Amino acid sequence: MHLAKIKIRIILLFLMIGSLTAIAQQRTGNIVEYFGKEKVNDIKEGKLLHVFKTGLALKIQNFRFNSSAFPKDQVFRRFLMQANYEPENDDVFDIDFLGNELKWKTIKTDTTNSFNDRNLRSSYVYLSYNSKSEQTVLFEASGHSLVLINGLPHEGDHYDFGWNLIPLKLKKGLNKFVLKVGRFPRIRARLIEPQANIQFTTRDVTLPDILVEEDNTYLGAIRVINTSEDWVENFTISSEISGKTSIHNIPNIPPLSVQKVPFKIASILDENQIGKADLKLSLNSNNGAIINSKTIPIQIKSKHKHHKRTLKSNIDGSIQYYSVAPSSNKNLEDSALFLSVHGASVEAVNQANAYKKKDWGNLIAPTNRRPFGFAWEDWGRLDALEVLADAKSIYKPNSKKIYLTGHSMGGHGTWYLGATYPDKFAAIAPCAGYPDLLLYRDGFTKRMLNMSEDQLKRFGITPKILERMTEKREPTAIENIIHRAGTPSRTLQLIRNYLHHGVYVLHGEIDNVVPTYIARDMRERLGKFHPDFTYYEYPEGTHWYGNHSVDWDPIFNFFKQRTIKDDDDIKTFEFFTGSPGVSASSHFITIHQQEKPFFTSSFKFSKEDGYQLTTDNVALIEVDFSALKDANTSIKIDDTSLNIQNDKKVFFKKVNDIWQVTSSPSLKEKGPHRSGGFKDAFNNNVVFVYATNGTPTENVWYYNRARFDAETFWYRANGYIDIVKDVDFSLKKYADRNVVIYGNADNNKAWNMLLKDCPIQVKDYGVNFNGKTLFGNQWGMYFVVPRKDSDKASVGVVTATGSKGMKAAYMNHYLVNGTTFPDVLLFDDEVLQNGMPAVKCAGFFGNNWSVDTGDFVWR
């Protein structure tokens, strides 16, 4: 499928918000039809038990893009807080700001057994099923972003892949399902009687291409369904291809869950076998018995053709793939490496296929963890870095010839990655890109102010609605500190980092998806300070005008003329960062700590008149003088002159506004290795540890909460997360790994192992925040602290003081791109009704991870 169809039709969703999004998406058809992942319709995991053909729908119009860390959700709040709530047709749920009654209305499926109606945009769907007995089933639904099943949250299938299978035990009697409609105004929901307690599903398999020139053990990943109430332990997967077998021990799989687990594949070194082959997989129990088997097609290729590679991610231990457009020169030496990041909805395979082979370098296309993924921020950013490192180890390029490009959302990725890691690239080329994700999302609302009344009417927007959409409100101090956690993504605050490399900006002259004025604005900004950039508007070019929208010869000619400078050749340079935990270094200088966390920090270095270093919002900095060949024996930092040894790394610390030489900073303090922001907990081969020592309700909730996050990380990030009982956790077994704890000090037995000395203690009915005590069962918290027994690992905490707090913390928007989370957030159950203004406390620990030296705001 051509990228044209993908880009022009699909990426429109990023222009729309609320119902506007849905309108644009409906016009595109099904996203999965455009990038090779056809929606799954056939059931191969069991027998169809029930199709939901009638239900109730409630439309809650939302005219803002909901990227808040705490989105308002009055519908789920009602179901969560009122367990007996059962709506009926014509029940009035609420009255909106226009004075209209919001009513539940009966809906029915069409001939495809889908609820498919334009009025489902921005809606919730209530379904029910009366079971004659307790029984275990698979709930299969698509088109929804989230579902509550009998009061417990589960990840949805908002891209309408047909991938989601949720094992659950139906209650005897009434079972309630509340679905939030996703990107398309259609929902399908079915119950499946599983064919086996433990089995494979081929929905969403990750496979490499087998390359006949490489004698490697390859890695793939497949999902295993466990519909039993027992753990699946000590199982293996055996794979067989062309008579060669590999066996791999797989991680333990929790009860009533689906996990995407890795397996090994043998190499094939016979070029006569190039083409499609059968890969036979067997799931084997701990006694060697075959439990389930599948045969999957796999490609055998030459490494000199376009192909896929896989790698094991350090983020979560999952298997990710990237695609390669190899050089046309089979004997290439001193090669270049091009990192090309794709647009929204585009598979990495299609991204690489858009490029013809280059005779002077190899091109690699990472996945962003999914075709939509994380807009090259958060775990998409880390995926790009992991792929770049893996490709460097394989292709051994000239370290000075590394280049970055991308289209649309990948154009944003180019602006963002190029500003965040400026010394990694000799030149960058954003194509049809926007620099800042949130500004781009907000841009459509601003453009509506220039629309005619007729144009607005087409989107169902009245003057009152437009007034509501564009009304300005001063953010609270708490909102400001929460938004501050997103500083590393505010690309325009890092704009001077583009001075590190050449910049080629390519944009269509009449692009209305990423409007051309965005590129022109960047041209104006760069023109004020940048000596080495090229700007080109393709005449009559729309958002996508053929493969030359990315594979543009002048870009690669521009690249060929530029290399990364040697450290010693640099006379002066600048560097900006929003957090050392995201980006700390440029060339031979590293910012280790900030004075004010998650405000922009920067330095400017010059050696034109001796070593001089000026800083802003920097508390501790390192200079590796061994990278330089000058004979200087001193450096002036801001207004302080200091003697140095010019053949060593030297650390400088700011004390009472005076710089002084200091020793290497303790890894127990904040630094590039561990600098906070709650999202950082979901990294470093993270493991989820859930409570089992609470009440039956607490135990069920916290297990489901961990499983829900794991489901979300699989769906959004093609991920795999280890889920562990608190009683099975040990410091030694999970050494140096990040841990996310679900529960509190009273119900999670791993709490004292990891958090005994933490300044924040949460127990049943109370929070002790560094000596301040809040009582009640309504409190919930997210926070991150260093793992005391590790120099690199962190502990994330999802906790509550009781039932209300647990339900308030149900939303996992920390796994959504565009959301921002500082080190600590304290909130109560009112956040579901009132959103971010209801947060009680938010802030950042100090550089020594204490509250006393931190920056916190209370409501």
C-alpha cells in the first residue's frame, strides 16, 4: 500500500479533536486497511458464544483534545462509584453546558454485527449479558478506547485492529460492560468460549525476516492466552523452520491474562530457500507436553534487499522490529546511516520501502513502538535510540555520517529528536513536520477562528461551542507544575540545538494536513540565527505527493556534504535540555543536575579566548577535557575562574552561586541515569508488583490495575511487562530493574523492601507526605523514587488509601503520549469529575531525592 493513502487520508485525525476527529477518521475508512494490518474478523481462539446486538449509547460531546494527565470522565466515574448503576433507554444522565439533556439511547448492530453510526462519535456504549452460571470467556471488542467490565478497567482497541482478547470470569447473573468509543464511530463486541485454557493467538505477531547471509539466532514474539485462574509457569516455545528447531523459555504468565512473549528462530543459510516459509510454533508445558501449536508464514530474504530486523528492548524486554533499506553497494565501506522516522499510521516496513537504495549508506526505520505509538516522544523516543544503537552495531557506519529524517508525525520526530540529541546527527531533514506536538494539536482550534459560519456548521460547531472551545483560562499553580514535566517535549525551547547540524526543511506548498504555515514559521525562526539550513516548498505539493515526499534527492545531497565535527574541532557550541534524564550531553559536556527541575537548562562553551562556559539553570556539570587538545589549565564558568587538569573529566558544582570543582556525583542523586518524572518508572526492564495482602476487593483491584497497565503497554507500545505477586518479589531476583508497585504499605508486602525509608508513606485511610498527614479512603497517588539497592533503577508507585482512591487512580494516562507527569501527584476521587484542577499536590523531588529540597505545590 502506498504511503500516499496512509498519509493523506489517515493523518487527518491529528487535526481533529473530539467529534471533529471522528468525522475525519470516518472519511478515511478503517485505518488498518491502509497499512497492512487488516482487521481481525475470524475467531480462531474458540467458539462464538454471544454477539452483543443491542445496547445503550450516551453521547458526551468533547471539543478539546483530551491529552490531560487527568481527563474528566463523568460516565466512568458514575459506574465506578455507583456499582449498582444500570441505565435504561431515555434515562437522563446529565445536562450539558448548552442546556441539552444527555440521554441514554437504545442502539442496535448492523449486518456486520457492529454498532455503526455517526452519532456514536464521542459516545459511551453500555452492554449487558446475563450468564446462567460462572464461566470463563474471552471478551473480544474493537473500536473502543477503554472498557469497564463489572467495574474493572481494561485497555481498548481504539485503532479498530480486532486484536483485543480479554480473559474474564463471568458472574452468574448480570455482567456489565461500559465501552468508550474510540477513533471511529463503530463498536463490535463478542464473547468467545475459549478452545483451551492456554493457547496461542496469532493476532499481532512480531517476526523478523530470516537473512540467508547471517548465521544468527533470531527473535520473534507471539501472544499467549491464559484463561485459567492459575499461573502458567516454566513453559517453553519451540520453533521449527526448514527442519531446524529452537527452544526458548518464556516468562510466567499471570491468571486470566494475555502476554506477548518472545521466542527464538533458527537461521537459514541457503539462498535457494529465499521466499516465504512456514514457521511452526509449539507451546510446551513444564513437563514437555505440547499444549498448542500454530504455523505462521515468515520471509527468508537476502540482507541486500529491503528487510525487517528484530531486537530485544531494554525498556521492557519485549521484541521490537525495525525495517531496513540496505545500501545498493554490497561492498560498502565508510558508510553513512540514515534514521528515517515514520508518520502516523505508517508501518516501519512501508517507511523503508518508500526509499530507493543509496550507494553510500543504509537506511533504517524504527517503529515508534506502533504505527501511531508515541509520536516519537516517551517510549517512541527510546525506541528510536535503541534501533539507532542496534543498527550501528550491525552496519558499523562512519560515526560522523549519521543523519535523521522523517515525514509528517515523523517530521515532528525529526524536529524533536534533532533538537533533543543534536550531537548524534550531522544533518536533519524534517518533511511535512511540525515541531511541537501539543501546539500542533491546539492549532486546529485556533484555525477555526478564521472559519466561516458555514464551515463551522459542517463540523456541528455553533458560536456557543466555538466560544467554549476557545475560552482562555489561567492555569493553576498545580497545573503549571504538571505541565512543566513536559518541558523536554517543548521543541521550540530547544531550537538553538539545531546549530549542531545542517537542517533541510521540505514541505508541500499546499499541505493542509500539516499546514504549510508551520514550515514557514520554522523557516523564519531558523533564519534569525541558523547559518546552515535549506528550505524548499514542493510546488503544488499536498501532504503526500509520492515517495519523493521523503525520498528527495536534494535531501541526500545535502546530507552527503555534512559530517559530525570532531570534538577538538569545535570552537564554540550551545546545548539546551528540559531534563538531564531525557537529554544531558552534547559532545564532551554533560549537564548532570538542574537548579530547578524540568525548566530548560543550557550551556554555551567557547575556547576562542581560553575555555569559557556560561550556564543557565545548571547545578552540576561535567567537562571531558581529554577530548580536547588545547593546553589550557583553567576554565571560566559564568563568573568563576577555576584551575583544571586538561587531560581528565572534571565535575563542577554550583554552591551559593559560586562554581567549584567537585568529585564525581553520587549515583544515589538525580542525574542523567535517573532524573525523575513519573513516566520514567516505565523503563529499564520494568516489572509490575501487585498487592496480595489486602482485602479481597483490594487484591482484585490491584491485580487488575497492574494487568490493565500491562494490557495498555502491549497495545500502545507492542510491549511485554513482567507481572509479579508481592510475595514472589525479591530484590535479588529482580536486581537493578525498575519496579512499579501497585498497592500501599498495608497491603503490598514488597513496600517495605523498596520504600521503607521513602518520605511518602501510604497506608489504608492515610497519606503521610514528609510529616504532613491526610486521612480518608479517597486519596490516590503516583510517584517515583530511586530504588535504594540500585544505582540506576527506580520505583514507581500507583497507590491509594482505600476504595475511592483506587477508583480515582484507574486511568493510566501516564502511558499516553502528550501527557505530563512530575515526580509526585496526590489527588482524590474528585479528579474524575473535575480533572487536573482537583489535584491536591504535584511536584519534583530535589537533586538528593528529598522533599525538603524539592519543588512542590499544594492546593
